[in-house]
Amino acid sequence: MPTHTFVLNGRSVTVDAPDDMPLLWVLRDKLGVTGPKYGCGVGVCRACTSHLDGQEFQPCTHSVKDCAGRTVTTIEGLADGDTLHPVQEAWIDCDVAQCGFCQPGQIMTAVALLRRTPDPTDADIDQIQNICRCGSYPRIREAIKRAASGGNP
């Protein structure tokens, strides 16, 4: 079986996996990284959203071969040790999560948005396409604005 090496959450990993295995399965089943969730398998629900070389992507639609030699960051790699990322802090402060299933993907998308647009408008936030079946979109918007403002309401 082929081996694939990439950086995952700051450390180099090598896995034995078929070239065409979706990265999401490698993360969850081979590496035990369960933050990215399986929702649809075709990149529509975005529950698995992570970052590839700093850009948001859906690992359910990328093969492990496509990620060789690259850097993958999941929700598990977002915090700096025990210090949560400002978006994670805002999520807690705004009590965003209900069932929580989509939240890792929502947070990773919000981080990517704030990298591109440090002071997003409502219209910018409304461009996020992650699906939340609980409908916590107003609190997601509030948390993104809180993170953008440095934690101030």
C-alpha cells in the first residue's frame, strides 16, 4: 500500500492508504482525528471543513494523495496549546453550539473568513455556506463579529 506524508496540526505524519482514499477517512479512521465530521461526502454540508496550506477545504472531497507534502490543519490544531483560538473563545462566549456536529467546520470556515476579511460585514458572513441543522446562524454571526473585534461585544 502506498504511503503518504503530510503535516497535520503542526507535526509530520505518514500513513499507509490507497492513493484515492478521501483525506477525511484518513484523518478519522487512520489518524484518530475526529473533529472534521462526515456529513455529505461531497463537500456541500462543509461539516468536515479544515485548512489545507492555510486555505479552507473539505477533506471529504480530496484524496490523501492530493495532500502529500502539504499542511493540513483541523479543529484539533487550531488552539495554541491550552490557549484557544479567538474564534473558539467567541464561540464559547456567544454560546453558539447546540448539537455541535457542524461546529468544527463552522469554526474553521470562520477562521478562514477572518484571515481574508478581518472586519467582515453581515454580507461577508452570509457568504458562509456551512450547513447548521440547528439553525444557530444568528449566534454564529455574533461570534464571528466578536472574534473580529478582539472579543468585545
